[in-house]
Amino acid sequence: MTITEAVAGIREKILQAALRSGRNPDDIRLMGVSKFHGISEIEEAWQGGIRLFGESRVQEAADKFAGFTAGHPGAELHLIGSLQRNKAKAAYTLFDYIQSVDREALITCLGDLTANQDRPLGILLEFHTGEETKTGFPDEDSLCRAVEQVLSYPGLALRGLMTMAPYTDDTRIIRASFRALSGARNRLEARFPDCDWSCLSMGMSSDFEIAIEEGSTIIRIGTALFGERRT
Ligand SMILES: *Cc1c(COP(=O)(O)O)cnc(C)c1O
């Protein structure tokens, strides 16, 4: 299967999942997670209509995308892996959004870094909803404090929440994880109604249809799009 064929197959599943849950398929963005894949595969995904890309590591993303984005207007790049503060400056240069903002010290660092810049940095707060690696804010109280902190920095543009479901075959556990993120978003939206909560980033190759049924607006797809990663 080519990447172009994979894109078509995933788009069909997005459509069906959206119809099943009474949603508009246009409200769901398909991110190509290109970590461990090369520039020719990224180019092929672009030809297939992918405009949003996700990478887990700053250096790998810089090697591949520093030249790519200039020649591909409309391309958008998000960091989806954990960010160390010593890479924050490089990350701001490269990424439109950091989806994996998971602790207060990182918000301080990104807030200071972007304070006098023209281009705001898109921020999603990562919520820990059950995946084993334990990244993300642990509860809604800590998320709430993180929201207030992000809002205090003019260079940070809060856009929503992100999570990873646990790696399990048990769809009830996966669905509960996505429901926890939707619920958190709804409660934060009630508390901070002037914020933009439009990004609900959840769902990967194995669970994106459940994520769409639970309200996802960004699905992050690696394997189902590019094939197995060469690690
Ligand atoms: C690698 C990764 C993905 C994509 O995973 P697949 O199962 O290959 O689709 C999505 N989100 C994050 C945070 C990842 O690290």
C-alpha cells in the first residue's frame, strides 16, 4: 500500500466514525506522525494531502523539516514528544505548536522565551489519562493551574489538550481515557470560556476511530500512514 492509498483509507474511516457519532468530518484533522521516517515519505504524504505533521524529537525534526517547511507553504509542524528545557529555543524556531506541554517549569521556560516575539507559540496541555509513561498533568486541578500560567504569557497561545491512551486491547479502557480528556476540556471551557479550546488531540493508528467518537479534533497517525517505524 502506498502512502497515498493509506491516506485515502484513513480518511474513509474518519468519515465513517464522524457519521456514526453525528460529527462533521471536516472538524477532524489528520496529522502525519513522521518520526523515524525520511523526507521522501514526508513528501509523499504531502502529495497525498497531509498538511499537518508531528515529530517526537527536536533534533530529528530539525534535520528533516528545517528545509521542508519553507518550500511547502501551508505545512504545519507540531512537537508531540517530551521537551527538555535546553531544547526549548530550537523547538520554538521549528514548531508551530508544542502539544506535549506537561509541566509548569516548561511553561515558564516557553513563556519567557516567546515573551518578546511576534509569532505566538501554539500550546496544548498534555493530560495524563492512563498511559504508562506518566507524562502529562496528573489531574484537573494541576491542568487548571497550568491554564492560568499559560494565559499569563503573551507569547503562548493556548489551543486545547492532548493525551495518549494506554496501550491495551481493552477498548473500554481506551474509551475511558479519551472521555477523561473530553470531560476535562468541557470543564475547563466552562471555567475559561474566553479561551480557544478547539484542539482535542487524541487517537493514534490503533485507536483513532474511538477517539473520533469521543470528540477528537486531531488524530496523530504514524504506523497506519507510513508503515512500521524503522527504529
Ligand atoms: C508515535 C506517536 C504517535 C503515532 O503512533 P502510531 O501508533 O504509529 O500511529 C502518536 N502520538 C504520539 C505522542 C506518538 O509518540
